[in-house]
Amino acid sequence: MPLSDWLKHRRQQLAGDPAGKRTVPGGIWSKCANCGETIYQRDILENLHVCPECDHHFPPSPDEWVAALLDKDSWRQTNSNLTPEDPLGFIGRKSYKESLAAAMAVTDGHEGIMTGHGRLADRAVYLGVMDFRFIAGSMGAVVGEKVTRLFESAKDERSPVIMVAASGGARMQEGMLSLMQMAKTTAAVARHSDAGLPYISILTNPTPGGVLASFASLGDIIIAEPRAHIGFAGPRIIQQPLGEELPKGFQRAEALLEHGMIDKIIHRRDLRNELAGLLGYLAGETSSKVGATR
Ligand SMILES: [Zn+2]
């Protein structure tokens, strides 16, 4: 088959793939869900999962986030042994047990968040990275416990915390136990803050619901990725009772910055250097001492 025909066939295949609307599909070529361009997948991977054509930010895995942000070989994962329970015996369209098994199969057993510590530009940091692949990065008891332990350990070690949020909100399959994590994580962030230690929150696409309404919005500095969707309830839920069109760009990072809800929008390629600068600033260093070298 000539290359042009193969490309046409591949484009048709990808156009009919509903999963392609949320993620970069597998294979050598990918169709960008945002601009529709067919792109050599290696170009996207080498570009930190950012589309080279339209700048759309796709979600990296937690391992890829760690590699992008931290100094080489400095990462130590913590609390990876925590596994979820099914306290309600929840059964929806499928059972919670089945959802957990499917989510476990596509992640590395870190549940909805990977936590640990390492060094960023030779500075000790505690880092949490949520994983949207695990039941939409929702916060159940394990995510809440891991976030809490992350802040408690960082407090004990007198270290800053960086959190990369990506979540669908609370994990409804755990009912009230999920909602309780909002108060629990908020208290842990407060104790870390009371000890005079900095917390930088990075909101990626999407960050709604109970995660935004607790630890994700409590950073001393709140950063968002370009065009990330950030808001408590979804636009449709808000629009229904209002009965009117929502403004263009509603709940996007740019609108939140304009209204003072976040501090800065940073492109992924600049994130590591900017974090290094911010950590130095928060540690009280002058700008001449602040730098980001691997
Ligand atoms: Zn694109």
C-alpha cells in the first residue's frame, strides 16, 4: 500500500476512535484530538506530550512527570503499597471491584496518585502526581491517605511540596469515605503550611470537583497549564439552572488567571525551570543564586 493511502486509512481509523478525543492514541502516528493533525508520535513524546502543531497539552504518565521535573535518579516513591477497598460493595454500570481491576491493569499499582520525594535542581522536594488513567484520577480513601502522608512527611523533613493535579473529582464509588478525604487532605496541607513550608500546586487538564475544592486549590502558588479545564462543577451543570450561554473560555486556565483564581500559567517545557526559580525564591534566595541545572 502506498504511504499516502496508508496515511489516509490511518486518519480514517483515528477519526472513528472515540478514545482519541481524550488521549493520544497508540501507534506510530497519532491524530491530535485538538487540531486534528496527524503527527508522528515520537514528536509528541519528545515534546513532553505537547502537540507540536497546536500546543495542546496531553497528559503524561506519573513516571513521565517525574522524569520531566526531577533530577535524574533522585526519585523515591512512597506508600505504593496502599490498595483500595470496596467498603460499599458498590455496583453501578459495572462493579467497583471490576473498575479497580481494570484501572490497576493500566497503571503501576500507585492508585490514583503517585507520591514520593526527590530533588529538583538539587533541592529536596516532595512530589505528588495524580493519574487520570486510574478511574479518572478520582479521590478515594487511598488518594486521600497518600496526599495526607505526603504532606505529613514533607512537614517532618522540612521540605516543600509540589502537586500535579489531574482528576475527575471525588470517587463516588466510595461514597462518604471519598468526601471525607477533602477535609483530611485540607487539614494536612494546613499543618504543613503552619510549619512555614511552601506548597506549589500545578493544575493540569482537567482539575474539577472535590480535588479542586480541597488540596489542589490550597497551594501558596497555584500554577495551571495552558487551556486546562479547571472548575468545581461542569459547565453543563452550571448552564442548566442559569438558562443562558456561559462566556467563551469559561473554566479555562486563562479565564481563571484573569479573575485572580490562579497565579500563573506555565507551558510544560518551562515548568521545571520555573519551579526551580520559585523554590529558590520561597527559600529566600536572591535571584542571582536561583537556577535550574540538572
Ligand atoms: Zn494539535
